[in-house]
Amino acid sequence: MIIGVVSDTHLREGRVKLPAKLTEAFREVDHILHLGDWMTLEVYDQLSKLAPVDGIAGNNDGYEIIERFGEKKILSFEGVQIGLVHGHEPYSSRITTPQKARKAFEGEPVSCILFGHSHQPHLQMDDGVLMFNPGSPTDKRREKLYSFGLLEIKGGQVFPRHIFYEDKG
């Protein structure tokens, strides 16, 4: 099973155009997970034409997105428990986004935590839990490249990778 992972699209209603690199890759996935800051459900509509979509809301999402997806959840894919959280709440600003995401699932049985918020791609094992931030496909901020992620789940293991690119067109 292959899961497309995306976060921080920050696209405004009426101006939703997902990057070609992302849509091409996500045509080949079994499921898509969005980690918040969709900004509009038009992003969901476009992604759902490619594969089934789930996700959570981020700090820039409105009531409609929060109500539809919630702000934290655990999903199971082929027996692998995956935690989803945006990574902005509710902890001190003195800890990093990965630390906030980890804290959100403290004591919960997850193998992998997917998060966004920082727009910074991240891949690290933390005490046996895979921590993965796909970065942003549309708003790279201080990063050199735009990015999103792919997770392959095989035999109860998760194999993550980032897809990096220069042009979001």
C-alpha cells in the first residue's frame, strides 16, 4: 500500500491549483492524507479525484474543515497505527514542531506520527516511532524546494520518502 502525504497547501478558495508533480504522484497512491492548513475544501475535492482522502485540520483552517476532519486522529493501514496532527497546539512555543507532534500522541500506540505546520520536511525515528513531516507542496517558505511525501506500508513496516521539486507549476 502506498499513501500520499501532504500538508500546508495554503490555497485560497477559487485559486486552488495543486502542483503537477503532486497530482501525478498521487494518481498512483492508494490513499491520501492531508495534515492541515487546507484553507478550503476545494483542496479535498481535487485530491479526492485522485484517491480516497482523509486528514486533520490545521491552525489556518476554518470551522467547516475542523468539523469535517477534527484536529487529531489515529488511522490504521494494514495493521500500522498512524497518528495525524498538524503540530501547532497546544504546547509551549519553546519546543519544536516535531516535539509538539510527539507530545500529542504520548502514551498512545502509534508506529508513525505524521505532522505539518512548520513547512519543513522532517524524517526521524524517535524512540521507535517514525516522525514524518512532508513539508509543503505550495508554500516552501525558507526551504529550498517544495515537497510532499509517500509512505509505503509493507509487511507491517513503514517506508517513508520525500519528493522534492523546484517548480510548483
